[in-house]
Amino acid sequence: MAANLRNNAFLSSLMFLLLIGSSYAITSSEMSTICDKTLNPSFCLRFLNKKFASPNLQALAKTTLDSTQARATQTLKKLQSIIDGGVDPRSKLAYRSCVDEYESAIGNIEEAFEHLASGDGMGMNMKVSAALDGADTCLDDVKRLRSVDSSVVSNSKTIKNLCGIALVISNMLPRN
């Protein structure tokens, strides 16, 4: 019951922000400005051009967080299947570390949604930074292995790029 009320409050807050922010559409020039501030501008432009016509900042942040969360969840499932499939002890240790990082990253992304809904760009920034650190730590752990699952590496890099976009957007949102 309490979780349902919290979800309803979260959705109501998010809808309110989206309605308020809808008059502040982002132009393609502003998208370029956002992407120029990321570590991988070409990824950013491909992502934004594929996903958006001219959204407002809140919608852009939400969709970026949605994509990040979906990719992190997909990666977590892949990591768990790798471990369940049987790997050598050293690889198992690295992949278990990644599972821990991704469980934490998913939690941080969920909290980033809450900060976005409450209009707290700084809080969102901190949680997205933590999620990015989790993907980066996982990459460091698996790069040392002899045989690495390429989807884990690819997904972790994508998550880092998505987090980079979300960080730039969070810096453009109001600070509480």
C-alpha cells in the first residue's frame, strides 16, 4: 500500500514537471550543445536524434534514464546467466563484483528518477554519477579476464555514455 502511494506520488510529480517544462522545447542546436559536453558526442547525437524530435529537458532526462535503466537491467540479467552457466573461479569473482555494481547502479538510477521528479538536478547528478561509477568499475573488473563476454563490455560502455548524457542534462536542471 505504501509503495503504491509512493509510486503514485512519484508519477504525479513527474507528470507535473513534464507539463510545466513542456513549453521549454529543446532545439537541435541545444542537443548539439548537450552532446558537445559528453565524452562521446557522436553516441549522444545518434541517441538523441533517434529518440527525440524536440523534447524539454525533463522529458529528455527521463527518457535517457529509462534507456540507462533498461540497459543496466539487461546487463544484470546477462551477468547472472554467465555466473549460472559456470565460469572459472577468477571470472566468477569478477562477474559477481559486476552483479553487485549493477544492482547498486539500478538502485541509483531509480533514485535519480525520484530526484528528477522532485526537480532536484543536483541530486539526480549525484545518483547518475554513482551509476556511471558502477558500470566503470565493472568494466575494470572484467577487462582483466582472459575471456570476457562482449555484451557485458558493450553494455557497460553504452551505460557510461547514457550516464554522460544524463549528467549533462542534470547540470542544466534547477538546483535544490
